[in-house]
Amino acid sequence: MAGVLATAVVGVGVIGSDHIKAVEANDNVRLAAVMDVDAARAEQVAAENGARAFTDLDALLADDEVQAVHICTPHALHDEQVPAALAAGKHVLVEKPMSLTPQGCDAMLAAQDAAGKVLMVGQVMRYFRINLRIKKLIAQGAIGTVGHMMRRRLFYFSEATSGIWYRPWYMDTMQGGSCLLHAFGPHEYDILHWYLDSPVVEVYARGSESTEAYRGQPDSFTALMTHECGAVSTLTQSLVSRTGAHDTHIIGSEGSISLVGGTLSVNGEQVEVEDGITTGMTDQIREFADCCMTGHEPDASGRSVRHTVAVIEAARLSAERGEVVQVAELD
């Protein structure tokens, strides 16, 4: 099919299934294959979507029909699977976190340079139209010069309360890293420097362990970040808050922007945004396919998102050391 990317999804759990739905919703990409270590699941998903099933990554990567792969596997596997896919001549869209460490990102970028292929990261919040509107408002100077941003993501994440989104390996630091920092943090840390188009230069962070469920890793965490442009941002997360919140407040020299409960407002006046978040995955995968076929660099490129991973690592180190960490230390 001319002008249509033949792609494969590696890992067909919850997020992999979302990728497959988004592939089906686009006309510039088609699902050629799926791969999962659970053979029955791989066969079922393949049959439902007119694709071929694999249980071995090497076999999938040896398939000449497959031009690109979506890596939707546990976090610790990305460091091995992404370079392998690039070395096999495949374009790669890897789910967040890109890696658990900046060093893992660097190995992926080296593999990308050697292969000359597209490497994109699934920072889907960059593709939410409501977030695109916020970024545009800031760039247009709608609230003047941004001085301060405050973001919160508070909820109760457990097997009993989180349904299909709960995975036991999220609690395994060897497979998932820190649940708060690496499962949920990549979206939250990424969006702040992306809104401003200004990297973070230093971080001071503190975390706490409030419950037995998260013993050995923080279940609540706050980071204070200084951006290159001089703005300050704070991010507070909790996995054990019985009262939920997911909001952002951006304070500028001439006004403020708030995003609360999916409602966007500027200086207290609501701003209508059509289809604020539901098209994000579809739009993300459309851009990935376009970039694979044109050679353009995606917005959520590996090089862009490497910075997000470095900021998360700086926050982790800051909490561990009890001191400010310069992000340049991780370059």
C-alpha cells in the first residue's frame, strides 16, 4: 500500500491495545503484526485485527514487511528492545518512559544515529489539543512572561481502585522503576518544560513513603524546578491521595492560565477547546507515521524526551541527596 506505513505493536496489553485502536483510526498506517510473550493473547489480537502474530522479538524484527514498531512493554525492557529494533532497520515509537535512566536514552540515540531511523516517544499529553492550546497561548504572549507554574496529579493507585490500568509490575522497581516517578511522572515532568519550550536547569525535590503498599519507593513527591528562561515550576504527585486532583496553574506577568478538571480558562474566562484529550493517541500515531515516511523529526523525538528522563533522574537524586541537583550533571 503506497503511502501507508506497515507497523507492528510489541506488547498487546492495555496501552498496546490503545495503540492498535489508534492505528486503525488513521489512514497513513496499518497494523501488519503484533508480538507478545503470551502466545494466546498475541494470536487473539492478531486475528481480531487482520495481522500476524509473533511471540519472539527477533523473529518480528527479521520480518521485511514490518517498517516500524511500537514498543509497549514494561519499562526496563526498553533499553534492550529499542536499540535492537533500530539496528534491525525499523522506525520506533516507544511508550513512556523512554528509559529509566539518561544513559539508557543515550544508547537509544546512538542506535538511532547509526540506523538513520525515526525514534519517537509516547508522550501522548503533548498531542492533547487542550495542551496544544495552552502551549500556543503561552507562545503568543497571552499572559505575558511566565514566571511560575504549579501542577498536581493526586489519586489513589491500587489494584482495588485502578482496574485495567493496574499492573503488578508497576510495583516492581526492577521492571518499572519508581511507580510514581517512572510510570506516571514522565507525562507530568514532560509537559511543564514543553509548555514553555524551556528546559529545566535545576531541581530540588522531596518524597515520602506514607503506606506499606509503596514501601521502598516514594508514594508522594514534590519537585521544584527552575527553567532556562527563569520561570519556576512545581510538580506535586501522590499515588495514595484519597482526594483526586489533576490541575495546572500558569502565572504570567499579564495574566494566568488554569486547567482544572479538563476546563481551560484564561484570566478566569473559559476557553472552548474541541475534543480536548480524546484524539491525542490518534494524532500522535498519525505524526509518527508521517515522520517515518517523510524523514521529519517528531515533536516528541528521542532527543527532546531525553531531557524529560534527565529531569526525573535529577528529581530522584535530589530527594536522595537532600540537595539541589543541576540537570547538566546528567548530560
